[in-house]
Amino acid sequence: MNTSNSEYMIAISCVTAWCIAQLTKGVLFCRAQQRINLQYLIFGQGGMPSSHSAFVSALAFSTFFYQGLSTTSIIAFALMLITLRDAMGVRLAANDHAKAINQLNKTCFPSKNFSSPLCELIGHQPKEVAIGVMIGLICAAGASLWG
């Protein structure tokens, strides 16, 4: 199978965008918490910026930069829009539900010690998604200029 340089650059822009967003998110989280949390630094969900948004935005923009308006770039943009909507919609609602359930458990069952409360960092605010999109766009533009 013959793989062109542009396919490698698309993959590199996606991975670079994800790494930049995830490391930025981890550093901001650790700084706010005044402690180092390696698990959140690498695998953390929610928070600023959205690494999902950075990844799919880099995919959509770099595909467009390398292939122009094509079926593949249209599909990549559709995937990007679905992911962005999910991050700000369904996942953000799940975030709010987790907070409410955890608070309800504390209020209604004060003597019961729940071993693992629900994770409250799942979704993203629109600003967090927008920063992720900007990271993806910058990485895609950089990859297209470099490669």
C-alpha cells in the first residue's frame, strides 16, 4: 500500500493537536489543584481545552488543506461537528447530572460513604471547545506548511 506524505502529515497534525491540548489541560488542572496528577495529565476528560475538539479539528482542517473540497474532507468536517456538538451537549449534560447526583448523595445520605462519586469532569463549555478547535486549526496549518 502506497501512503503519501500528506496522509502522514494529517495523522501528525491530529496527534500533535491532541498532545498539545491534553498536556495544556493537565498542566492547568495540576496548577489549579496545587498537585501533580499524572492520570489526569494524560487521560483527563473535560476541562480546558478540549482535546477531542483539537483532534477532530486537526483532522478536518488538515484533510481540507491537503485534499481540498473532497468527500473525505466533507466527512471529516461532519465528524468534527458531531464531536463538537457532543462535547458541548450530551457530555456537558452528563457533567451536570453527575454534579447533581453527587450533591444529592451527600445531602440525602450523609452517613453513607460512597466509595467513588461520579466523575464531574466530562463535558466542555463552549470556550473550551473553541480553544480546542483553534489548537486543531493551528496544528493543521502548521502541518500543511511544514509538509
